[in-house]
Amino acid sequence: MIEDKFLKINNIKIISFLKKFDLPIYIYNYKKIIFNLYKIKKLKFYVFFSIKSNNNVFLLKIILNTVKKFDIVSINELKTLLLINKFKPYIIFSSCGKSLSELIIAVNFQIFCINIESLQELFKLYFICLKKKNISLMIRINPNIDAKTNKKITTGTKLDKFGILLKNLLQCILFCNLSKLPIIGYDFHLGSQITSLIPIKKLFKFIKKLIFYIPQKNIDIGGGLGIDYYESKSIIKFNNYYKYVLKLKNYYKLNIKIIIELGRFFFGNCCIILCKSNYLKYNNYNKISILNTSMNDNVRPSMYNSYHKIESNNFGKKIKNFFGSICESSDKLINKKQIRILNNSLIIMFSCGSYCKVMSNNYNSKLKIFDLIIYKNKLKIIFKKEKINYLIKNNV
Ligand SMILES: Cc1ncc(COP(=O)(O)O)c(C=O)c1O
């Protein structure tokens, strides 16, 4: 339950800054971010931050100063990192559709590694590397393992577009050997929001067999560790997950370096959207609230049917179904339990730190909203709300 007057984030009363900013706004909690970074620092693995989950420059600088390693899925993500930092960080380039120019840039910048997803990609690289040879490759293998997660974010089954199936692997390895393209490891990203240990167990069994025939030093198990959107107790804890990975590594006597590419773990649970209920429709057919935030600020519920907990001050009508103001029926979020709200009640939508702002858009000519962070007990703007001319300025 929230009381508007008393609601605080890291000792700052929300009421104190409400007048300065139009709602909705994203608010990050720096202390929570540091807590997550601390957990990651203790791991014995090579952790790469998946920039596609959040590309805010202030947050990227935190990663640059701590983890220093990035998993990119487009060359513009590399360019962003170079624009904000003069030193080249450690970079793995994943993506199943890298363009020729993206591959050329990645090779010229001598990034740490390119994760290859098809034989044709290898052909392209071969021609690029005729002149310049020192680029390391990992082969992304599609192990045909179901990550037991949402279908739309499953990537490791044979019907998915990602990776190279086992039956095509030999061709790739032969080609690399003949063309002297150096393979330094294999990559397996099974999917996102993984909450079960079974897929990881299957993956290690698969890796053991593979390594017996084609030994490698680096194994990239991808990202995908699920975070707790429901605040349920059943989700696998970060430490248990990685203890389990270590246990499997030892059990199968694998002499490998483990690389992981985490996205949502870093910021997912460190950010809320603060918004308002604009309208209540309360009759025999409908008991709904229409919020002033929409699928253009957080597309996850309409895209993946995903859940974000909603809380309010708990006065007024009981509501479970929330909608945004976008002209689409799918702009909808069903809360786990009913909460009481009034017209204009402050509403908090939780766990909006990953795959929300990065996927936000201008549909219905909405403007991208402010990102704020509670940083050293002060409120800091880290993304300014777009201005109306942004909507027309690139039109010619
Ligand atoms: C190649 C790759 N690495 C890492 C990630 C990060 O996943 P997550 O944010 O679920 O940890 C993704 C996300 O889908 C990905 O595609």
C-alpha cells in the first residue's frame, strides 16, 4: 500500500518532485543497482552486460566503470559505447542478422569476439578477414533445448531463428579450420526470463558431449536469468543459479571459462514507472482504470503478456484491470490482485528498468518520457522528456 504523502524512494518524498515533472516518469534506484553490481562482482564468471536491455548513457557509464564488458546486438550499440567512453571496452557482438558493414566495423575495431550465427556469416567474415585476420569467433549453437520461458523470448529450439544447429556445425568448423578463422568458443543463449534450472542442466549435458568431440576454452551460456516480476518466492535466486552452473561444470569436469551475458538482471527491478489513474470505468461490465502511461512507455505487457506489479494508495474502488491511453485494445495490464484506487491516484508500476525505455516509441505521437534516478539522495535527470518538434524534425 502506498500513501501519496509519505511515499519515499531512498529517503526522497515523491510528493516533493511531483510538481516539477509531468507524469509518467521512470525512476531508477541507484542503491538497488549497486546491490546488483555487488552480486555480479562476486561471480567467478566473465559477465557481459547486454546493452539491448537498457541503453541509457548514465547507466552505461556505471557499467563502464564496473563490469566493463558488453554484449551488443547492433553496431550502433558499439558506436554509443565509443561515443561516451574513449577506451574500448570488452565487446561480444551477437545478432543473427549482422550486415556486411557491421561485420567490417566490428573486425576493424578488433572487438573481443563475434558470435557467429550462420555459415553465410562465416563466408562474409572470411572475405573481410582476408586483409585483417585477428578477430576471435564463437559459434552460437542452437542446442534445441526449450528454455521453458515465454514462447516469444525462447531462442534455443530448432524452430527458432537463432544459432547453428548441430547438423550444420561440422561444416562451420571445417570452414573455420580451412580458412584459419579462429574459433575461441561456443555460445548458447537459450532465451530470456528463465526461471527453471532444468534447461541449464540439459545445456551442460549437451556441452559435455560437444566438448568431447570439439574441445573449446570458452563457453558463453548467454543471458536470460529471470528476475522476480511477481515478487514470488519460487523464482531461482541469482546465487543458486550460478552455484548450480559451477556444480555442473565440476560434475562434467569441464575445463572451460564461463561467459554470461546478462541483461534484465542489472536494472530490471531497479526502476518504477510513476503514473496516475486518469479515468475509472466502473459499471456492471467494466471495472477498469485508464492510466496516463501506456504501451509506448512499457510494451512488455502487450507484447509478451508479461506482468508488472501495480500498487497505489489503496483508497477507493477495487480495480484489477489497467489500460493505457494508446488506441489499441492490447494496451492492457492485469494486476495480480485488486487494488483500491481513486481518479487521479498515484500509481506505481514496478520492475520497469529493462526492455521498457529501450522499446519505448512515439506511437500515437506520444513523447518519450523522463528518466530520473535517485542518486546520492538527490534526484537526477538522466533522460529529458522529448519535445514536440522531435516528432517532425526528421521529416523532409
Ligand atoms: C544474445 C543475448 N544475450 C543476452 C541477452 C540478455 O537476456 P536477459 O535480459 O534476459 O538477461 C539477450 C536477450 O534476449 C540476448 O539476445
